[in-house]
Amino acid sequence: MSEQKGTEFQSTSTYVASKELLASVNVAIALQKPLLIKGEPGTGKTMLAQAVAQSLGKKLIVWNIKSTTKAQEGLYVYDTIQRLYDGQFGEEGVDDISRYIKLGKLGEAFDSDEQVILLIDEIDKADLEFPNDLLWELDQMEFYIHETKRTVKAKHRPIVIITSNAEKELPDAFLRRCIFHYIDFPNEELMEEIVKTHYPNVEEKLLKNAMEVFYWIRSIKDVRKKPSTSELIDWINALQIGGISADKLREELPFVGVVVKKDEDLETIRHRID
């Protein structure tokens, strides 16, 4: 584990954060509250946690949430199947239940000897009760393992970052415990800075024209899936690799499948060009 680099989060060489986002992260750290991040897909919500870990020199633990995820899985799992299997084959230590307790991601964060960054990614994918089921643990920073009668209490309160794509409304009781920040879509000035963190030597004309086309596509009302920051970065990379002339971007839309992912959106854009 690397040493802590500072007490406040700052933009890194690969992640450019707005002043408002920097302030939200640092307020959440100071108040020891979870930071709830919302924003369009592709605006860097997940990458934020990686950047915070890099900036502060801390380990990152990621809990990816799915539609079937239960809060209990983040605490611990009792592997009864493995214990039964070991018992059938005469393995030693079957009576030691603690051997079959596997800490989940939240449990790992609590049990860590050093403060970590815990990312609970896409919390809105789980059912509506999932956030409420974590209230006690996130408030008290502890949970009880019934099988071993052990309380797992956080040795160091983790810095908790929670992302949501706003697929579902989160409970008010959960929201009250969080610091909230919505990542606005970057304006052109910030977007240029973001792109240059990835491609510092990008040709200025190519970058200017690509961004012009990108924001034009996003401005079209009938485009259903508006391209994201990550897709612009990928598109510029494809244009550089392909040696595409900056003058032909809007007329020819080379490698357009990198930024436009729906047939109907592509038809809408080509109709506007024609």
C-alpha cells in the first residue's frame, strides 16, 4: 500500500474534476459521510473513486451492485455448502465456523488495517430495500456475525463513494445520510482539459473539430442516446489511429459507431447532414 499523499482530494494526471466536485468530495471526507454521485453514464462517476484513491494514496475496494445483489453479501457470507462438503470428506477444522465466514466488500473495508476508499457502484440497480438495509452499517460502521458471535467494527472509517444512474429513486432516509453531488456534463473548456489528460499531444484542429461534431450530436433533440465523455475520448483515439483528416469529420463521420450506438440515432444524424 502506498503512503497517503495528502489530506484533500485533488485532480490527478488522469482525472480532471470541477471545483464543485472537489469541494463535495472533501466535504464528505471531512464530515465522514458517504458521498452519493449521480450523473449521465460516462461522466466519470466510477472513475472518481479511482482518482480519490490515487490522490490520497489509499486502497480502493469496489462493490459492484447488480439487480440481484443483497446488502448481506456486502457484510459477509457463510459458506454452508463448503462446510458440508468438507464434513463429508473428513476435512479437519469443520467445527470452526469462522473458517467458512467470508467477508464481503463492506466487511473488507471495515476490517482493513488502514483507511480505504469503498466504492458502492450503481446502487440503484438493486431493489428498493437495498439502500435501507445498509443504513445501520453505514451509520455505526459495524455489523454482527451471528454464526460466530463476532462484531466487525471498522478499524478506520472508510471513505465511502456511492454512484447512481438514477434508474430508481433512493429512499429519503438513505439520502439524508449522504453528501450529494450531481456531475454536470462538462462544458467545452473542461472537456478539452479532460481529453488532453488522455492525449496531451492531440492535434488542436482535430480536437476542435471532433468536439464541435460531438456537441452538435448531443444538441440534436431527437438523439435518444447522447454520446458520453468516455465515447468522445474513444472517438478521438480512433481518429488519431486512423489518421483521419480534421476537415472531413462532419461530412463523413468516420468511425461514427464509437459515439453513436443506436440505428435510429445514426439515421437522425445523417438526415441532418443531408
